[in-house]
Amino acid sequence: MSTRRTPTSAERGPKISPAPTGWHRLLPHPVLSAALVAVWLLLQQSVAPAHLLSGAVLAVVAPLLVRGFLGPAARPHTWVEVVRLSGVVLWDI
């Protein structure tokens, strides 16, 4: 009688994420898009409709242009990871 062995992660190979669909295709990095709009409005020192529109266009187009360089968006699984990574960023600043 043979026993089945579960393959290790190295034997299974890398995880391949499915192709983005819906909103993830339009906004591959939603946090980056929100940050771009916020910084754009702060630089313009106005929330006029024209500035909101140009910020929204920038927030959609910029991540699409650089998506090949950025890779998949990071998704922390616990708040401990968020706090730890925030501490690293603050320490680096």
C-alpha cells in the first residue's frame, strides 16, 4: 500500500495570481491612485472640479503606465504587519 505525500511549496512552484478583472484592471493599485489624487489636490491647493477631474485622470492613467514596474499590489493579512511595515517606513524617513 503506497501513501500519498503532499508536495512541498518548492515542489509546487510559485503561486500565479489570476488575471485582474473589473476594478483591479482599471485600478491595479488603488491606494497609489488615492495617494496621487490627494497629493495632486494638495499641490493645486484647490478642490475645483477641473482639479478633481485632472487628479482622477492622473490616478487612473499613472498606475496603468507603470504597472509593469510595480508588480502585484501588496495585501497585508494582519494589522500587525501593517503596524510593523509602517514602523519601518517611519524609521527610514
